[in-house]
Amino acid sequence: MEYTGYLDFWFTDLPLAERVERFVALGVKQFNIFFWRQAPIAEIVSACQQQGAQLYSTFDDDMGSLADPGDNEKTFSSWAESLEMAERYNIPVLYIFSNQIEVVNGVEVVRRLSGNYPEGMQYANLLNQTEKIMRLVEQTAVEVRVECLNRHDFIGHILVDNPQLAADWVQRIDHPQFRLTFDTYHQQRGSGELLSTLEKYFAWITAVHIGDVPTRQEPGTGEINFVNIRRKLRDLDFDGEIGLEFAPSTDEAVVMERVREIFPLE
């Protein structure tokens, strides 16, 4: 297993690129950033190179909505741009979501669709667009990952808001570069049943994100039993990414020790 540090959540008193060195000092050498179009990506990649680390994953904050037929041209062209960026900076993973999320007055909002499309039509459009996008992806070495987003954190309707639908999306596309992320925070907030879902869809899971609920802080600050999750991962021989996609509640070094106690790298 490997840890992935989420630069947007940790060491928030520093500019994004300067957070890399602080993470590396804690033994973490691969990173995620949100919103690659807004981030100083060249600076972050340079900082990673200096530290022997890697910018591992990101996503496009201006992709449009796969669920919206009116966004089809936008979603296709933006994915071509994202893939060009990922290849240029040697980023192996890009995330994909069903809907465009925007920040309005400090609140995350799901962009309204361009028309009154029923959910069945939205999902069919999502699948068709994903198939077209994956024809671009397969010309690269990039892995595309899906995760469901819970409805509590956003204003508006997210189409893929539960693990069953996220897994169905991956299974229907049936492509070796299209995989599933198991996010404890989003799943507990939206659906629960963490252990059974982890086992049921394990064949498609390449990453596990470990934010606790309700505050999205480190394991042990909320209601999720992460000891049981770690035991299940061990039983399943999980050897993928442990994503530190949470905001530390206290000193980052102390939090990292807590993470290592529950999720030791084996």
C-alpha cells in the first residue's frame, strides 16, 4: 500500500507547492490536488521532483456534467485537455464525476442541467460519454477513477450519489483503465454499509480514502470504525492507495502517527 497526501486539506497555512516538502518529511511521497486548472501545477510538480515525490492524481473543476446532454462537447474536449496535462506532468490518475460542482458564495453547488432530462436519460448519456472519453484514455497510461459523492455536502442533485451506481458505472464501461475509489467519508454520509460494500465491489477498487464522519477529519475523530475497515482490507489483500483526504484535527505529525497505527503500510 501507499499513502496519498491531499494537498488541499493538509498544511493549509502554506502555499500548495510548499506543502509537498512538509508531507515528504512525514514519509508521504505521492499527492493529490483538487482543480488542476486553478492549481500552480508546474510549481507543484517541480516541488515533487525536488523531493523525489509524485503528483499522483487530480481532476478537472470545469469538466461539465456527463449527466447533461447539453455538455457533451464540453466534457469531451475538457477530458482531452486533462489527458494532455496528465501526460505532460506524468500524473497517473484522473478522477471523474457525474456532475459539475461549482463553488457559489463559499458553498458547493451542483450545476443545473441544461434541460429537463429524466434520470434514465442522464445515466444513458453518462455511459455514452464515458465510452467516448475512454477511447481517448486508452491512448495513454492514465487510470480514471470513479467515486460516488454524497448529497449532504452539496446543494443540488448529484446523479452518481451511491456506491451501487458508481460500481454499476464501472462495470458497464468494463475497461481496465476505469476503476473505483472507496471513499469512507462519502459512503458513510450517503449510504453506510461500509464493510459489505467494500467486499462486494472489491474487484474494481484501487483506492480507499479514509476521512471520518461527520467532520471529515482523521480516523478516530468520528463514528466510523476504521479498525474494522483495516481488518477487512487485510482479509481482502488490498495493496492499493490509502488516500488521506481529510483535514487534520491537530498537528499533522501527530495525525500521521494515528494513521500509521490504524493503516500501517505492509
